Amino acid sequence: MKTLRIKKYFLDVNDREQLEKQVLDKHPEFNESILEWDDEELLERINIDKEKKRLI
């Protein structure tokens, strides 16, 4: 059985590129996987990163 995954894209192209750049500046190891993320995943990763900084 195959599972379909619905990707959610709602960011403007320029906004997405800026966010990707922010993530890659801090985490270059995501260079290949970031292209597979939808907008929702991208924002989740950024929010997780911000939460970690608040805890420190």
C-alpha cells in the first residue's frame, strides 16, 4: 500500500528563499534535505531552532 503525502506550500517564493538561507546559514548540513521540506516543515524547523535558543 502506498501512502500519499500532501505538501503544504503557502509562502511567497522570495520569503521561502530567505527562510531557506537563514536555516542553511545556521545548519549547512540540511543543504540537501531542505529542498524536500514543504513550507510548513520549514517554518517548524525555524520555530524549533528559536525554542532551543530560548531554553539556553
